[in-house]
Amino acid sequence: MRATTGDQFVQHGRVVGQPDKVGEIVEVMGKGGDPPFRVRFEDGHVGVCSPGPDTEIRHRSAKEGR
């Protein structure tokens, strides 16, 4: 799963009723856009994350101006 800085990192809730955790990728630490990623979540927490099966990367579109 590849990403670039500014993409959204979405970790879907694993339990019914549990909200998704959404964050912005602030650093791509792997080569060529590969994980791990440094992610700043909506609550201000920053962590190093590698995507799992419950994770989605939402890429910024070219229209948003990279």
C-alpha cells in the first residue's frame, strides 16, 4: 500500500459502533511511498503506522494541489 505526504490514513473500527480513526500522513518513512508512515490523527496524536487489512489510504487528488 503506497502513499504520499498529505494522504489520509483511515483505520476502520473493528467493532460495531466503533468510529474510524482518521489521520493525515505527515511523513512516508519507507522507500517509494511504502510503509511505515508517520500519521497525525484528528485528536493530535502522532504515531508511526503500517497499514493492516482494516486500513485504507485515501489519496489526495491532483485537483487539491499537491
